[in-house]
Amino acid sequence: MPEDQYPPRHKIAMLIDGDNAQASLLPQMLVEAGKYGQVTVRRIYGDWTTANMNHWKEVLNYYAVQPIQQFRYTVGKNATDSAMIIDAMDLLHSGVVDGFCLVSSDSDYTRLATRIRESGVFVMGIGEKKTPKPFVNACDVFVYTENLEQEQKSQRAERQRRGQPKKKPEQPPVAPLPPPAEPEAETETENDPIPILRQAYEMAVREDGWARLDHMGNALYQLDPGFDPRTYGHRQLSRLIASYKEIFEMRTKEIDGGTLFYVRIKE
């Protein structure tokens, strides 16, 4: 495939088995699915009257994921599986999506993944390493959450490292000044665009390690429709990324009288 072309993009339905997934990894899961297309349908299934679903409630609104209520009619039976499978088949036959991301470690979805793939529709899975092999092999792509956890820890450690002040040379003592008024607290995402820029890069990166800038822009709006380089003092995304020379490098390519920008994260 020529360098300036992009792999086929899908409209993806992400269906999450809330009983078999981790809420803390939802951002990473959206990034993984976003590598293969635009996640247009986002649903999570579970019995929201139970306490074990409470850890999902904080992240659902932020990432616009629709909770689907499914009561447990019988003890020991997982009604979530049936509801998720029925919805998946409805979406498959409606034609509103041409890709699926099934988030679960449950072997009950093996036949569903096989049926979707037999229809010529892209299907990926996300689950733990304990996921039975038949379900893994029924998907076109399968991502283990343990790898996402490790990636999450690495990114957190890097943010902490970058947030540490550089050691300054010792200065002679001076008379203390009155303490300044404390500024209003800001969240990490308000201060630092690097986490979301990295996520967008991971969604758009090619095998050669380079990502087209316009594809990164599309990924950014998937992650946060309110993203704006002007929030960080730059009128253009290219200038925002270029301001972080210690993290990103950029190059250009002339195509049909136009200029394409490419981005790569430095090792």
C-alpha cells in the first residue's frame, strides 16, 4: 500500500460486557478500537441495580457510552450475554456499522464473533489473557487487557516524570516573601495535552512508526470532540505538536501540489 494511503476505516460498534471488563481501561479500549475505525456505537451491558457495576458510572457519561440495563432473572445465569448477542445481531443486519469490538473474556461470545466474521464484517475482541482460545481465534484482532494495563502504567509514570521540577542550582538565602494566593486547581488534561496526543498517535500510527497529522486530528475528535489546539495556546494542531520537540518529530511530503504532515514519537 502506498505510504500516503490509509487502511480501510470501519464504523465500529463497541459492545462491552460490564461483568467481564475493567472501567479503568475504557480510554485505552477506545483507542484500540479507534485504530480500525470510528466507534459510532458504544454500549455496555449489565445489571445496573447491583453494586459491582458502580465503578463504571463515573466514566460512562464522559466517554458517551450508553448503559443497557439487563436484570438477572435467575441466579447463576448471565442474562447480559443474551442481551448483548441480540443487539449485535440487530446491528449486523441493520448495516449501520461494518465492524464490531466485543469487550469480554467470556467464551459465550465465540459463536457471535464467528457469525459476524462469516458475514464479511470486521470483528475484534478485547479481554484478559484467560480468555479461551476459541473466542480469541474467532476474532480478526484480539487485544489483551494486560497489555493495555502495562501501557497505562508506563504513560502514568512518564507523566509523573515530566511533572517533576528540574533541579535548580543552589542560590544564596534571601528574605522570605509573603506566600502568594493559591491558583485555582486544574485537572491534568486541562494542563497537559500530551496524554491525548499520544492516544491519537497510537490510533493513527502506521507500521513504519509514522502517523499522518490529519488522521491524528480525526482521532483526537473521536477521543474528545471538544479538543482545540487553541486551548493550549496554538492556532493549529501542527504547531501544538511541533512545540513538543522532545517528544514528537515531524516531517512533510509533497503530494499533488499539497503538503502532508507526518508525526512520530521519539524513542
